[in-house]
Amino acid sequence: MAATQKITIEVPTALLDEAKAATGEGVTATVRAALRLIASRRAQRRLLELGGTLDIPYDLEKLREDR
């Protein structure tokens, strides 16, 4: 496992209970799942910002000639 950091946080009890019910896990697993979700959403936003663009360093005409 990667390095860990112990933290103390205050969260609304109702929010934590709702999140734990959603994950079916305890506090630690629920917080870890939430952190992974935040990181995943950031990666998704970065992909969306690309807008379907991708620079491909190939010459399509040359590739067609290779057939």
C-alpha cells in the first residue's frame, strides 16, 4: 500500500451516514472512495476539455499509400 496520512475531519453526521449507506462500508473506506471519486472526476473533466481532439503525428496520405 502507498504511504498514508492520518487526518482528523469534521463532517455532518447525516452526510457521513448517507455516504456510508451508499458505499456499504465504514468511515475509512467511504472517505477513500470519495477521494478516489474526486480524483476520477478531475481526470474526466480533463478529457472533456480535449473536446474530442487528438493530435496524431501521422500523414494519412502516406498511410494510405502503404496499403
